[in-house]
Amino acid sequence: MAEIEREAMEYDVVIVGAGPAGLSAAIRLKQLDADCNVVVLEKGSEVGAHILSGAVLDPCGLDALIPDWKEKGAPLNVPVKEDNFYLLGEAGKLRVPEFPMPPLMKNHGNYIVSLGNVCRWMAEQAEELGVEIFPGMACSELVFGENGEVKGVVAGEMGKNADGTPGPSYEPGMELHGKYVFLSEGVRGSLSKQVIAKYGLDEGKEPQKYGLGMKEIWEIDPAKHKEGTVTHTMGWPLNSNAGGGSFIYHLENNQVYVGFVVHLGYKNPHVFPYMEFQRFKHHPMVAELLKGGKRVAYGARAITEGGYQSMPKMVAPGVALLGCSVGMVNVPRIKGNHNAMLSGKAAAEAAYAAIQAGRGGDELTDYETDVREGPIGTDLKKVRNLKPLWSKYGLTASLAIGGFDMWTNTLGFSLLGTLSHGKSDAEATEPADKHKKIDYPKPDGKLSFDRLTNVAFSFTNHEESQPAHLKLKDPSIPVEVNLPKYAGPSARYCPAGVYEFVEDDKTGETRFQINFQNCVHCKTCDIKDPTQNIVWTTPQGGDGPNYPNM
């Protein structure tokens, strides 16, 4: 195919991703200089479409960015009124009192929010300041300058045939160039991966760790609804099979967010994270809450969990990584959106100073310094040892030793120093013959549901004639390696039923099938595949989940 010719547009700053980090950066740039030319490119059909709504938000990031957010109508309507923390057994629960927990674990002053709606509101604030926001514009390639710097991205390429050739309605997209490019793609972004690899940004850092977060929105019996209540659990049903836990947040309108997180560093390839989530809802405490209610939405996404010691270098010539592209989640708090906002603000301030000084295409080292030495680094450094303790020694050690370490870090020191993670989540997967299979109960269709039924409640759509955005480095590996050695874990770790091992009725041969139309863009396959053979790439703009505006 002949080299594609594209039109180019010039900006001061090009931002990929309209999440809390990218929108914060855009807003701050325009606050600093109304004439700064800023564009935000969002792959979802609208801002918020790919944001898995439902979070407890620490408003410190919003306070720093838009101090008068209340007066401006930010959708933070449900303050946290009650915190509950339970250790679950199969039929019972043990409440953990609040008093031994470090202050950082308390949710006083936080809000239960629809993060999708928060981002929609932030987009409105950005547009009022003059930011250009283009939804449905997936960024498929990086554009490099003469000196090897990142100078832009390719956005809006559409209309390819399934084999990758241009179709009759092919659009080549455009190149959007900037003095600086901000990548705020979220967890395991495809362009961020390329930047980290090209510039060796993860050299000398601990491997990034991840969790898979799955969530359903339920409308429940008003008599059971307690607006402002936050509940977290650990223990059953995961027990020793994997780390993780649940959250139940009571928001407005008799709705609750019911979520479940499975740490992806589990060893047993027979673990089925989605079915662990479905089983969790049958615990008596949860089943009683949901009885008589109805599920109205479902979604899933990966969560960066490596923390302080896993953050790669955040800058390279012409480019900066923001928010979850770096990994800024405070794991014990299950919060990262405040740090994402603060990172966007910090990147904007560094870029503004550089542009004012006549620079462009260089490394924004001031941004990196601000993140590591400012409030984000302070927040993450206090909890840096909990995840490695949990991964290596289990739940009990993470609660006891990890809790003690968080207390000492609150006082300014740690007896443990900084612990390492060791293996990546892919490397942690062990051969199937070392572990027992796990029998999961069949979903009952009332509290628990099969994957494909639930995927329909994510309102996911992909144009079937486009190339599959889930690529195999070697098409033979799934059947010849992953199936015999690891019992085909992709058929289980995917929360959307994308991957199947199908036996041919006539020949008896097994083939690997990728149902990319089901993909909810969680990136778990890119993370957990034990041979690292699956590569998640960006599909056409607008395709993917369309999480509801609620």
C-alpha cells in the first residue's frame, strides 16, 4: 500500500484521552493562558462513554483545579456518610473497626460519584475555556519529529477492511501536532506502551501490577438503600486463590455500584475472575441487599496497582504520561482519580512554563519532579508496601504488617523501606498442572449472570467489518502453548467472553477464536496473557462500550 498522505493540524498541546487527567490538563492550560491552543482527542463515542462510572472521589484534585466547583455545579452530590469494612466467610462476615485504620483509609469528606458524569462536566468546563474536544477520534499512531521526539498523533483513521486494507469508505485520519503531547489513555494505553518501550521509561523500575475491576449498577428496593454508605469487603470468595475484594457504594436514586476487584498476579490459571464476582453476589449480605432489585449496567476495566515503585519515568522528548498511563492508584484506598487530576494540572503547568520559554519537543522534567516530590508522590509513598506484602504473603500479612507500615509512613518513616513486586502479572501465572481446577456455580439469572448477557448491559459495539483490534504476535501460541500448558486462561480472565477455544466438529481440531465485538476495553488480555502474545490496539473511534449516563 502506498504511503498514506494526511492533513496536519498544529496545536500547542495535544491531549489523548478525555478522562480526569487529560481534561484537568486541558482546563489548567487554558486557565494559565487563554490563547493556548489545546485539543483533547477521545476514542469513546462521547466523553464518559468509556469511563466505568462509580467511584468514591477524594475532591482534593478538583479543589486544586477548580476551587469553586460546587458553585459551578459539579456532580458531586452524595457525600460519604458511613464507612463499613468486612472480612467475609462463605456464610458470615466480621466487621473490622475503623479505629486501627490509618487516617488515609477513612472516607470522611469524599463523595460517591458517577465518574462518567464528572468527566462530562469537566469537558463542559474545558469547552467554555476554549478547549477543542473531539470524541470518536481514536489515536492509532504516534508521529515522530526529525530528532526522534514525539510531535503528534494520528487520529480518526476509519474504514479499513477486516484484512487491514482501505475499504470503500476509508478515511486516513489526520495528524495532530503539538509542542507537547500528553498521553492520558488510562490503564495500559496502546500509545503509552509504545512510548515506554521506545524510550526505556520503565528501566530500573519495578514491574507494573494490575487488578481487574468489574462493576454492575443496580437499582434496589428503596427500603434497603442507604445513600452515602460505602462498604468494602475482603476474603471470600477469593480466599487464597487470588488477592482482591469488593466495594458497594450507595449513590442517588436507589442505585448502588456493586464492584469486585481481582488482583491479576494470581498463580492458578483456573481462576475465573468474572465468576468470582458473580459468586460474591450470592453471599448472604450481598444477596439480601440486591434481592428484588435489577441490574441496569455492567462494565470492566483494569486498574494499575504497582504504585510508587512501579511508576515509569513520565517524560520523554515531546511527550508526557498522565494519570493511569503512569499508574497513580492508591491501592488500599481504591482511589486514583484525585491523583489523575493533580497529574494533569502538574503537566499543564510544566508545559505552560516551557512554551512561555520558547521550548517545545523536549522533556518536561519539572512535571516529573512535581509528581514524585509533590502531593501525588506523598500519597503513593505512604502505601507503597501494601501491594507487595499482599502479593507475596497474603491477606493476613497485608492487613497486619501493611497496616502497621501505613501508620509509620503517616509518621514519616518505614521500617520496611520499599519492597519489590518481583514478577509481572503475566510471569506470575503457573502451569495448570500445578493447580486444581475450580468449580464455579452456574449463574442463576437473578443475582448472577453469564458473561455475554452482562456484556449487553455495557452497550458495547464494534463495527464487525473492521480489523480485529486484538492482535496475536504468533497465531499458533494460543492452541500450541497456552492451551496445553496453562489450560487456555484467556477463556477465563477476559470479563467479556472475547476468547474461545473451539473444537471443529468434523476434524476434532481446536482453533482459537477472538470475538472482538464483545471487547469492553479492559486490557486484561494484554496484561495477563502468560506468553504476552496478545496485543490490545485501538479500534475505530467511537467503538467499544457506551456506559450509561447515570
